Amino acid sequence: MNLRQAEEGKEYIVQRIETNDEELDAFLFSLGCYSGEPITVISRRKKSCVVSIKDGRYNIDNDLAEAIIV
């Protein structure tokens, strides 16, 4: 299941990141979003969602949310 399908307020563990873009992988890694790390969907918007990773909250677009497999 990807992050767009995840239930709000429930903590999930990132299984993998499905993208072929090395810069995007490095960006997500810098946020602390990589395999084995917990992630929580705080809220959803029309074109994005707010997630909690480690001690930070980030607004990510739907395409990126679909690349994060939990």
C-alpha cells in the first residue's frame, strides 16, 4: 500500500521508496524517510498530504506520496 492509501493518524513503517530519481531519493533520505522508519499521515488535501517523519511535519504532493510504500 502506498502513502496515499494510508489511514490518517495511524503510524506505518516505510517498506521502500519506488522512484527512479536519485535526487528524490536523496531528498527523502535527508528528511528521514527511508526503509524501516515510522511515518504518519497527519492530514490530506486535494493535491497533497501532511506527514510526520521523525520530529518534523512535511507537506508532500500526491505523486511523492504514491512513491512511498508502507
